[in-house]
Amino acid sequence: MSTTPFQRQQVASGIEQLAALARAQSRRPEDGVPALPPAHSAVLRMLEGARPGMRAKAIAARLGVTPASVSDTLATLETRGWIERRPDPDDGRAALVRLTRAGRRLAERLRSPLHGIGALLEGLDEPDLAALLRATQLLVHEAQKRGMATGARTCLGCRHFRPFATGHRDKPHFCAFIQLPFGDAELRADCPEQAPAPDIELAGNALRFRQALPP
């Protein structure tokens, strides 16, 4: 069934309202987490999942912002003692950004399921969360197609992802990395083991994943 412009406008309105709520919440300290701009929180959470560290250019690409913008963010986080820069062992001219011990403690609190927008998800049961995870995969894919962001580590964008490969309704997908089947409720929006899929493979997986029911 095709969607209408009115339906898409309503969904867009709902997502924008939630984004505005998350931005407003980030300006208020809670549970030992200081007030942080969304970009600062995003960088801390990103680095918490990248133990060796990341280059500033890669951080900017993941956030979909300019290198100058991420440079200002990193400078502030470094001043507050939450990140540090170390020489990249693969390139002495470059630096890797990584969390300090204080930054790691803060990032762990930011990842709490009760922090920020995560608290709103407490009211959703598993089928609703599964549907939201599925929609998130498709939205991130569309954002990448439009050049809005790169480097997102979703299942749909991964070379190990096999959508609707098992033939089972409860666990229709298969991960070739861990060699296990799984369902929509186990989809990952940020997987540290993600390996970007080639464009042709990604296009085929996206087409298959869009099907409402297993083929």
C-alpha cells in the first residue's frame, strides 16, 4: 500500500517533535550527566564504541557535519578532560581521538536506557521496538543515499547482513559474522562489528529488506 503526502508529513512532524524534545532535554543535567549539546553527546557515545579511537575526519563523516564544526566540538570536549588525542600508529601525521577515563564514565551514563530519549522507549513493547528498529534502518539508509551522512553502522548497511535469508518468520534475518539468525527486534543501529557492504550488495539487501513479509 502506497503512502500519501499527508501521512509522510505527519511522520516527519512526529520525528521533528521528538528531536526537539531530545535537544531540550540535553540542556538540562540529570542523573549525574551534565547538560551537553547533542553533538557533544553523539561524539562521546561514538568514541565509547571505538576503543582504539577515531580520526576527526571520520567523526565528522559519521555525524554528517563539516570538519570545522567537529573541530570545535572536540576542542570543547578536550578542554573538559573527556577526550584526548594520540598519534595514529598507522600514520604519524594524523591523530586518533579517544575517551579519557572520565570521558568513558560519562559515555557509559549517556548510553543508559533511561537517559534522554531512551526513557521514552520504556513505554514500548517488543513489537513496537522491532518496528521502530526496522524503520530506523530504512531511514538511515535513505540519509546515506542522499549524502546526508556516511559511516553509520547499521545492519542494513553491513556486508554480513542477510535479510529474510532463513525462511523463519520469528527470526528471518541472518548475520554471517556471528553465524546466527535474528529478528527485527535484534537489529542494530550502531554495531561495532559492522563492515560496509558494497554498493551492489547494499542495493539488493535494501530492496529485499523493504518487503513486509519474508519472500
